[in-house]
Amino acid sequence: MRVTTTWQGKRAFSSVGDSGYPIGMDATAAYGGDGKGATPMELLLAGLAGCIGIDVTMILEQFLGTIRNIEIDADGARKEEMPTGFTSIELTFKVDGDIPDYRIWKAIEMGSKKYCAVSDSLKADIRYKLILNGVEATKG
């Protein structure tokens, strides 16, 4: 896998990988950017949510007809000193549909421990929450 990242001026960069889809990145004004793209740390959270989301939907493939919506919120806490990497990340899965919570928890567990290359690449402590049909579901 290869990604080429090209400077676009000031703090802006554009990356493109094997998929051919460009991704624009920029720093916020506080770091001399114009805010014309996602920050690299936002992309890291998005990559984590996307990776585990793909894994969960693959694991739950036979139940996707009963699921109406999946949304994943990623909240990251960062160090205050440089480098300000993530120390912890909480992923909240909001799922609507006719599926037992234990099946979703099992898919989240399998995805996080066995399949998600992004979570495997991070040093941060990653925790998971599930809200099924508007109600928080505890892992049982």
C-alpha cells in the first residue's frame, strides 16, 4: 500500500493512494493553516471508525437486511505535551434495527481484536460503546 502526499501551499496537503481518491488536509488557523481540509488527527479517527465499521458490517453481513442505520462516533483524548497524540479513543456505535445487542457486541469484539488494522496500529486505549435503537446496551 502506498499513499503520495503533495504540498498544496502553506499547511495544506493532498494525499492519494492506490484507490485514486484524493484527500485534502490542512492545519487550523492556530497552526498557520486555512482550515481547507480535514486535519490529520481527524482523518486518523475517521480511518479507525471506517476500518472497524467495515469489519463489523462484514461480520454482520447476514443481518444487514434488519439494520436500518449504523453511525460511529469517535471521541479522542490527546496528550497536552508534544507530540499531542491520542491517549484514549471511545467509539460509540449507534445502531438502529432489529438485531440483538449481543450480535453487535460480538462483531465489535471480533473486528477490534482480529481484523481492524487501524486499531492494531494505534497506541491509544480504545473503548467501545453501543447504543441500540436509542438505548445504551451494556456488554453482557
